[in-house]
Amino acid sequence: MRKAAAVILALLILLAHSASAEKIRLGKTNCLLQPAAEEDTGKRYVLFAGSGDYFFAIRKCADITAKDGMLLIPQGDSQYVLNSRASDEVIRDIRPQLLEWAEEGFEMILVGYSSGGYPAVELARELAEEGYAGKLFVLDGANRAYKSVYYNADFYREYLTAWDVTICASAGNSFRIAVNTRALGEALRNDENVTYLQYNMGHNDMKALYGYVFGGLEMPDPEEINDLYGRKAGK
């Protein structure tokens, strides 16, 4: 009974929020667009959610007002974030839209959470190769290698030095991608264009940071919120 009630509630949430986010299709990729406020439309936000994060991402698209931009939440037909090959399709589908926005002069803000880190970083690289810079947020989303491309510190230093990069890592070793993110953050800690923040929250808790990015706020100081979670790195 509880399970059925939860499903009904989830459906009601989706129906309630569908009016504030427009569903569009770029290639084979379904996206949700959150209209920007008319008085300030200088930025374009792109959220690459993690695997299993579809419903949470939809809620965020509807709940957060991107007062100076638009939220574009890519969602592949087969939950693209579950594998890199499907992510490649999403990258191909939305790359023209991101380039169009960049050419029009919008500030690009790419957010990659968990397995969504791969398409976020790869698209940042492709935009950089076209001469466009922006902000990249890697939230527990550091990938190691794909198709002989190593997304390590050398990769960031070769392709993304013009970008403002923020790397946020969770604690614990349960998720390999969290361990990778901490290693990447430590390696880039002293680079001028990189901000590295280590939080005591768990991997799933990192979604709380969406609100800071889309609200145009500074990422919280780890010391300010770590007491809320009480986890220690490596545990």
C-alpha cells in the first residue's frame, strides 16, 4: 500500500511541475527547459544528473528558478548516464545547442553529478576547443578513462585551463567515482582556475549542491556544513 501511494505521489509531483518546465527533444535526447526570468538571461545552466537521478532532476528543474539562465536537463531514452556509450549520443545531440548559446554570448555553466560528470567534462572540452570558456562543476563526477582518454589532472590542464572549474568531493570509499573525484581535486588543488572542496557528506547527498549552483550562490564552505553529515573521509 505504501509503495503504491509513493508511486502516485511521484506522478502527482511530475504532473504538478510539468507546467513550469518545457519538454523538448534534441536529436534522440529528451530535455527539460526551465524558462529564464525576462530581466536577466545572461547564463545557460546544463545539469547532467547521475544514474537513477531522473525524478530528482525533474523536481529540481521545476523547483529552482534560474533567475539569470535556463536549466537544460538532458535525459536519454535509455537513461544515458548508465553507460558512456549512451552518453556519447547525448553529447552529440545537445552539442549544437550549447554551441549556439555560446556563440550568442551566454555564459555556459555545466554541472556533472556522478556519472553525469563524463558528458559535462567532455562537452566543456569541446566548447573550449571552439574557443569558449565557462564554469564547470564536477560533483563527485570524476571519470578515469574512456576510449583511451584519461580524464585526469593532465586532461584538465591541457583542455580546461580557461574554464572556472569547481570540484566537489564526498567522503567515503563506497563509490569509486567519489574516490576518483578526491584524487582529481587533490591533484588540481593548487591550480589557479580550480576550486576544490571536500565535504563529509555521502555520495547521494551531493545533490544538495545543485541548489547552490542554480541559485547563483557560492559553494558552501565545507566547515559550515560538515557537522550536518558527520562523516569522515575514508569511512
